[in-house]
Amino acid sequence: MLAIVLVSLLSLLPTASSFSDILTNLVVSAPAVPTARSPCPSSQLLRYIVHANGNGDAEAAVLARISSSTEEDKSWHEVGRVTACTDDHDDNDDDNNNNNNNDDPLAFSLDSAVARAGVAAHSLAKATMLQGRLISEHAYRLYPHLREAKRGGESRLEFGLEMMPDKVAPVPQSAAEDGDVKNLLDMMKGVGFVGHGRSIVQSSTDKEEKRSSRGLYEEFWSNEDAQEYDGDSMRIDINNLLASDNDEAESAPAILVCSRPNCNAAATVRTALEERRILYTDFAVEKLSPMHAELAFLTGKASMPYVFVNGKIVHGDNNENSSDSSVDAVTMRVLELTETAK
């Protein structure tokens, strides 16, 4: 439905400024969704890598400001970037092919572009609302004067998306929590956020202060692997890795330990296996690399190591949906699976 509406609007609004207005209106009119209560920064960063860098999904700069009648500084401050999975635009293109009667290839191409942008606008607005708490906390770290929004009253933190240069569209306030935690967690898998970790310059009264955010985001932006990659090829590589390790096993179960160099948790698993003379395959994974992001997306856990037995990720118990990923629990489960296979 969204694509059809945009196609009809395009003939009336063909200019670049009109296109920008369409995107702004779509962001402002996006349906409100709840904000996740305690989003994991690492998980959302790794999902950003998968969606934005690996799949080429929609992404945009997310900004923040204080929205109140007494606040003099109405300027937007860039906090980071959000991304959202937009797989449904392929279906929209099919609808356009079936419903579009325009024989002009150029006009149809433009129609399709607007339809895709429309889906992206709604998706990114929802991504911002879902990750609101995560974005807010990072905004407060980058711009201390925004902390006024924490005090309540007339002041609140407002988000905006910059989908076109110098054009910021305000994002609607998130909806109240509806209690459907599972649905919220599923929605979070399709979005991601990376905060600015590089040094930024901001004004404070009459002088400029240089502030920087150190840690996870700083590490991402300084990482040479923080770039686009072929997500499909990476997933094929992972499947081949798991398959080859399984093929090489004879009577014993195939054990694959994927971790970053000098990972203490992985060392615990290796030591337990070596003490019992259990063979395993070691595979190095750099932190925040495409491989790390894809493994996190595949397994549902951001922390290393990733331990596979016969091609299946090992959790802390025999429930594949288990949230118990502590190294001791994983080690015990690996040993149990090995003993069972004897």
C-alpha cells in the first residue's frame, strides 16, 4: 500500500525538494512502537554491521536535541547511525511491476526508488524508537547539556533522522510498552545502532570543547574491517566452515571453537578439552569483524567464544533458546555432549 501511494505522489512531486518532503512526512507519520527496555550495545552494534555493512540495508544518521519551549539551543546533534532491515522492498517492487501502467522506464525507475525510500523511512523511524534508550544514553555521554532532558518537566529528548543532506526529520515519540517482550526482541533483531566514537567538537557557552567517547564505538570506527562486505558470501563461508569441521570428524563429535585471540573464556574451554584429550578445531575471529557480526547474528549471542558441536552452537543447557552463555555452563555442556557421543 505504501509503495502505491508513493507512486501516485511522485507525478505530483517530482523535484528533489518534494522528494525530501515525502521522506520527512513518512518519518513523522511512522507508526509508534515501544522502546526496548535494556538493549545490549554490543548486540545492536553487531546487528548494525550485519544489516548496514553486510546486507546493504537502509541506514541514516540519528540526531538528538532537547525539545522544550524554554530551550534556546534548537540545533540537532549527531549521535550515531541507525539501520533497519528492509527485505520487504522486494515485494513492493513486484507490486509495482504488476500495478504500474506507465510505459516510461525512467518514470518507473523513479517510482521504484521513491517506494524503496518510503519503506526505508518508516523502518528507520521504528529502528530509532526501538533503540531509544540506547541512543539516549549515548547522546548524554557525547553532549552533557542534553542531560537536562533527564530531569523531566517540559524538557524531553527528541530524535531526528538525516536521510538527505541538511534535512532532519523528527521521529515520533515511542509507544507505551505493551508487554509483548518476545515480539519486541524479534523486532530488535532487524535493527542496529552504532554511536559516534570519534572525537567531536561541540559548543559550550562561548568556547568549544572537544569531547570524545571511548570504548566500544571508538573501537568500531578505528577498525579497518568496519566497512561493507558481502553478507551472503560470509554466511556461505560460515556454513562451509561448520560442514568441513563436521566432515573431518570420525567417531568423535566435531568441536569448533571460534574466538578472538587472547580470549580468556575461550582458553577455559580449550583447557577443559585438552585436559581430557578431546580434539577440537580452533578458528580465530577478530572482534567486531564481519565474521564476528555474522556469528553473533546466527547464534543470537554477542560474546565470544562460539563453540559448535557437530555444526550446532552450544548453549549453557540443552535448550537451543537458552540465554545461559556463561563460559562454565558452555564448557560443561560441551563435555556432556562429548561424553554422550562416546
